[in-house]
Amino acid sequence: MTAPIIRHLTDLRACTKAWHRAEETIGVVPTMGALHDGHLSLVAAAKAACDRVIVTIFVNPKQFNQSTDLDNYPRTEEEDARKLARFEVDAIYVPDVTQIYPEGFATNVSVGGMTDVLCGAHRRGHFDGVATVVTKLFTQTSADKAFFGEKDFQQLMVVRRLARDLDLGVEVVGCPTIREEDGLAMSSRNLLLSDRARVNASRLIEIMEDVAGQLGSGADFAPLQAKALTRLAAAGFTDIDYFELRACDTLALLARPSAPARLFAAAWLAGVRLIDNIDIPAAR
């Protein structure tokens, strides 16, 4: 059964007020559409944990650095609704820009400390756009829990910080990265890869896992990083935005996994920016 598509905030709030009056918990899965199995795993997690589930679909202009990137972002609302039908979500919230950023909108949410590294260093203002729209969606949906994928680990950390700092009363739940059979992290951007580039794309996680294994055996990161960059270039990746080892909780740079750590990567392949991250166990 296809869930109702709600486009106006007044209609959404009529639903959420009734659900809260009935003491039902509300889960929200914020997305920009073009749904894949990674998104759907978040929906499944929300369904298992909450009485009511809202999936939001909003291509947020504030988190794009280039207008062409915004224009080219896939928009597949009808197909997304069909994919969500089997989960029997309670609402699909598809606001237009005026519902999120009404005329005269002048407020910006900025999270310090975690947004000037990794993707934040290469996409200035991106996380301000994420933080602002997520704050809006949390308040508009009256959510008790929100579900985000670990594939965008930096985003997950930023959202957790803003929810805590602003006392939003939303539990931010992180869910494991869902991957294709060859290991490539699922992403809407994968649809933009040519057939040839799609074959080469799986080299990213292959190289990351090789490095992770050596880090787990006690190797220093610097020489592994240098070799990884050379291997990525040989695989057809052009600009490497970052390939870094960082602490899970603070995103501070690490020379070795002496604390709980993750390996982060962002690289361009055939004009498409791919990101990934994997957990690194403490060195033995």
C-alpha cells in the first residue's frame, strides 16, 4: 500500500499531533530521494523501532556547492513511492522549497568543530546546509528518532551534535553502510557513473580494506596512505579530496589507530565524487 504523499506542513502536523496524542513514537528518515537499498535499510530500522514512520524527500539546495550538481541530482519521486510501499510507512513528506525556506528565511544552523575537515574542507558551507535542513525537518516532523546511514559518517556526527546541543529531543540512530555485491557503498551518485567507471569504482573500498588490514596489524598510516593514493590514481581516480585516518568520536587526525578510528576517503571518478569510510579496530 502506497503511503500518502504530504506536501504541506499544516497537513503533516495534523498527522503528527494525532500520533503524539495517541502516545505513538515517530521515526523520521530524511532523504533527498533517488532511494536505494541503503535508504530502505534505514526505513526498515525505523519501522522496527517506532510506531509511526515518516520518510522525507527534499533535495536541499543549501547543501550543494555547485548549481549544476543540484540540477543533475536525480529526482525519482514516483519510483521512490513504489519502493516505500512494501514498508507501509505512514507518510512520505515531499515539501517544496517554500515549505522549508519560506520567503524571508534568514536563519542558518552551523555546527563548529566537526565541519571544517573531511568533506567540510572541500565543500564550504555544505554542513551548514545539512544542519539547517535537518533542524527544520526534525521540528516539522516532531520526530522522536531519526535514522542516518554510517556511509555519511561525518554527517551522522554533525547531526548528533546539533541534536544534543540544541536540545531537540531527537535520538539520532546510526545504521550500517549498505554495499553493492562488489563492495561499493550504495549512493544515489552511483547512478551517474558510466559502465566503465562503475567497474573501477569498487577499487576504492578494495584499497581501503587493504589499508585497514595493515593498520590492524600495527602499521603506521603515513606510508600506507602514500601507497593508497598511488593505487587510486592507477585505478582511474583523479582528484583525491582526502584519504585519512581519524578518531571516531572527534574526527581528529590519527597516525595509527590507538583509539577507536575510521578510515575516510573521498575521490573523483569520471566526474563523480565518491565517499566511503570503514571502522578500524585498535592495533594489536
